[in-house]
Amino acid sequence: MDRIELLQVFLRVAETGSFTRAADRLALPRATISTAIQQLEARLGSRLLHRTTRRVGLTPDGEVLLERARALVADMEDMEQQFQPAHSSVSGRLKVDVPSRIARLLIAPALPDFFARHPAVELELGSSDRAVDLVLEGVDCALRVGPLASSSLVARPLGHFTLINCASPAYLAQHGTPRTPADLPQHFAINYASPTSGRAAPWEWQLRDGETQTLRLRSRVAANNAETYIACALAGLGLIQIPAYDVRAHLAAGELVEVLPDARAEPLPVHLVVPHRRNLSRRVQAFAGWLDALLGASLDAPMPSPAGRASRSP
């Protein structure tokens, strides 16, 4: 094997934590995987892996090599793709990260269409409500909802999600329906605590002149992921502010009811972010184009990202 192939084997072993699973992924004999790792360790003069009967782990030198190897292999694959004819198929591994609800409600159900278009792409789909470190975790691109923190990442604006206010019929039957923001101090909100900072964003709404007003409402519960946030609303624990697409089915079923339609919060900007690279791989370009079209039905037109607002869950 050449050096790039040795690194590819190393990456598979590191990702799967197993020589056997790496062999299955690469369609190679297990002995070939073991030999490749031995050759790489001999070439570098360092032990890269801890081997136990149950799992293979990285040594400190292996941790250092992991990030360098990801970058080198990705650059080589990108270069090979760059010189292939434009009509040739897109192939290779693509690691993306998206908010959990978007992954479950929008992306996962539509993936058969993506693979019908790009059958040679191997997709690793991460989903969480935290902002992952693209470089540290080897992520090719990520979908970010909310204002972007200053960074070296390259951001492509896709649009924005309209936020609505809603609550369950049971909550409204017990506490009444707020008619204006002046009614809010008599109500409970379900707080959304940022998975990164742990801070809960205040309730907010926009005035007709575009100015944003905020208010700390009473709260009995805080959630740090979207699933729990919505579940608490369905249980009648308070008001929530949520992207409209996220609760469309609950609204249609009468499980949630929109309130204060004339006092909505400022829409949330949506961006696709990639590590700072001059040339995007064809895999990232293909996924970005597909994702842009997929989200079209749920997104409003792109808008400038406002500064200084706390991000709410998608």
C-alpha cells in the first residue's frame, strides 16, 4: 500500500475502533488491515493504537495523527475529484452535522433521493443541538441555525426559519390564552438552555418598527434539546418559541396551538458552514445543493444574520 492508503486504513480503524469492522468497511482481509497498521507504525516510528480484546483505541501519537490524516486524505480525495470530468459520479466519504430535529424530520426521510443521485457517496450523518468543532471532529460541513459566532469557517446563507409561539390546549385551558405581550407576565415559558453555554434565552418578540423586545418569563422547566423542549410543551408545561416547520404536525393535529401571531420573535438565520478551504470538494458541493433544495419548503429567503442574539433550538 502507498502512504495515503495506509492512512485510509488507519482512519477506518480509528473510526470503528475495530480491525474487523475496518476490514468490513474497506472490503479487505483483516490480516491486511493489521499489516497496514504495522507498516504505518514502522514508517512513523511510533505506536499509534492500543489493542485490547474488545476494542482498539488511539495512543497520544495516534490522536495527533488522526487529525493530520483526515486532512491529508480529504485533500487527496478532493484533488482527485477536482480533475474528474464534471459529469462523472461523485464518490467518497462525507461527514456532515445537522441539528437533531432537522436530521430526523427533514434530512433522514429524504436521504433515499440523495443516494439515488449520488450512490457512490458514503454519508456519516451526525445530529446534535451543539455546535461541533468541524476541524477537530473532521466534519466536512454542518448546518447551523441561529446567529453565527465569529470564526474562520466559511458560511453559506440558506435562508431563515420563521419562529412561532405556541402552547398545548391543556395549558391554555388552565392559564388562558395570551392576547398581547402585556399578558406574558401571567404565563409560564419552557426555557431552552443552550447546549453549549447552558444559558436560557429570554422570551422575545418584534415590534412593528423591527425593534426586538425581551422578557424573562416564569419557568418551571428548562430543556437543552429540541425533542425535550417540544415534549414539555405537549405536556402542558408552558409556552415555547419554535420554528414553524418543527411543530407543523402537532399544529395540524391540534396538539399545539399558535398564540400571539403578531408578536413573533426575529426569524433564525440558517447557514451551511465548511472549514476554511479554497476549493470545496464535489461531495460537499453536491450535498449543499441537495440540502438547499430540500430545505426550500421550510425556509424563507436568505436574510442578513443579526448579531448578539442567543440561538434557539431548531
